[in-house]
Amino acid sequence: MEADNWRLLGVFENRVRVEVVKLLLEFEFQSLTEIAESLARRGWKMTLSGVLKHMRELENAGIVRHELGIFAEKPDARKTIYFLEGRERVEKVLLGLEKEIVNPLQVGALFGETAKVARQVQGMRGELAEKEKKRLKSLLAACEAENVYKHLTEDERKKLKLWSMLVSFM
């Protein structure tokens, strides 16, 4: 069961599929052609078969469902209409992923970059280049922003204070 859960979560690892879900949240019923055209307007150039592959992944995960198009006399993927299965649930999952998982992970990456630059600066001693000092100040300011700071651990917050003092003495 646990492996299946991770597979389901993996559906959101692909940015195109996330864009498709956002698109279907915005415009509920879309044909494959409409989805491909909307993706193209958002900067994703994809063939219909490429979009169909992503739609099948979303369908296998229980996120979207399809119905044959109204005017389709025989099965035609281009005329198939797609819509979200459990719209409120999907919206909640997407919002949760962005707020509770992606944001803290981005904060971790930002803190990691800040720590890397801070270690470089500490190792430079007297020959500190102004460029590195400015970069560290910029990263520290980004880490101290309210939307980032709230995701830092207590230990990370202490390190930020230490690095801020280090920069002020330089």
C-alpha cells in the first residue's frame, strides 16, 4: 500500500501534469486538443500523444476522468472530454502540496545555498571579495523573509543569526 501512495504522489512530480490539473481547475471540461492548446499558451509545446500520455497518468491516479466527446461517432482521443474526479479533493491536495511540501522544501534549498556561501565566506578570511559578501547578505535577507523564516528549524535560525553577525563584522 505504501508504495502505491508514493506512486500516486509521483503523479505531481511532473510539471506538465501539475499544469494540466491547474488548467482543469480553471476550466472544468476540456478536450485533449483544448488542453494541448492551453498548455502551448502557457509555454509547453507538446504533441497530442504527449498530452494523452500525461492524461492517462492522471487518470490512473484517479485525478481525472474522461468521457467520449459528444460528437464522437467512434473513439477519438482528440474529442474526448477530460474533467477532474473529485474537484474539491484535487484542489485541496494541490494546495496542500504547494503549501506544506513544496514551500518547506524550497526553504530548505535556500537555506542550503546560504550555508554553502556562508562557509565559503568564513574560509576567505581577509581576502573576502565584495561579490561574495553581497551574495551572502542577499541570501540572509531572503531567509529572514517571513514566508521563509517560518519554515526554518530553530537550529537554522540560530545559524542565520551567527552568519548575520559575521557579515556585520566584515
